[in-house]
Amino acid sequence: MPPDIVRDLGLLCLGTRMKRIGERLQADTQAILDAHGADLAAGQCPFVATLARLGPATVGELAEAVGIAQPGATRAVKQLIAAGLVSSGPAGDDRRRRVIRLTAKGEAASRLAEEVLWPHVRAAVADLCAGLSGPLLDQLAGIEDGLAARPLIDREPKR
């Protein structure tokens, strides 16, 4: 196996390493969603959760709530519209502004996520992170090693 240069470079590649971990967590979360037959992509979950909790919102409001740039939110909303999870319509009297709303399908996906999927993911990540302590780079190594040893889907939530 080749050396892990990103890990070896430590703080110099902190952003790259955190992105790599984030992508792995998102992929493992997707496996959980797929296993439950959810018609939802892991990357869409923050948008569905935002709309479920805050109600209809503009793309700019979604971007701000999720903490990403507006072009990323625009792409996500287009995917959500294509999946039938949200709709877009004019904002009251101001026809220039578009408001994004959950559809009935989106509301059902949100309920499934809140009741079944997210508790599983939350418990799996808590299990993954249990016992981590010490310097940040050591904790990141623990997360990476833990995911390599046992992905999130194999970390059943405690009942």
C-alpha cells in the first residue's frame, strides 16, 4: 500500500484531509440511506432538513442556513426539483424571488430521515468518535482508521 501523503503532511493538508473524511462520511451515509430505500442523496439531507425545520426558503436563505455558497445551493435545489422532493415558485407578490418548498414526496422523505435514517447515522458517527481524544490530527487518524475498519452502515444504532 502506498504511503498516505495527506496524513503524513499533517496540518499542511488539514483542509484536504477534512474534505476526504467528509466525503467518506457522506458516502457511508449514502449507503445507510440506500439500505433503507430512501429516495434521498446524503448531500441533499441538509437542504431537506432546513426546509422541514424552517419552512419555505429562497435559494440564498438555504445557502446561508447550510453554510455553502449560493451556486452549490442552486445545484442542490435543481437536483431536489428533479427528484420531486421540492418545488420552486414565486415568493408572494415579488415574482422575481423564488421560494423553495418541500413537496409531499419531500415531506415523506424528511419524516423517514428524521425518524429512521438520521438517528442511525447519528448513532454510527457517535460510535465512530467514541473515545477520541488528544491532538486533532490524532483524532482525524482515529476517524479514518475507524471508517476503514468498519463503515457507518455496519455500526448499528444502540436501541
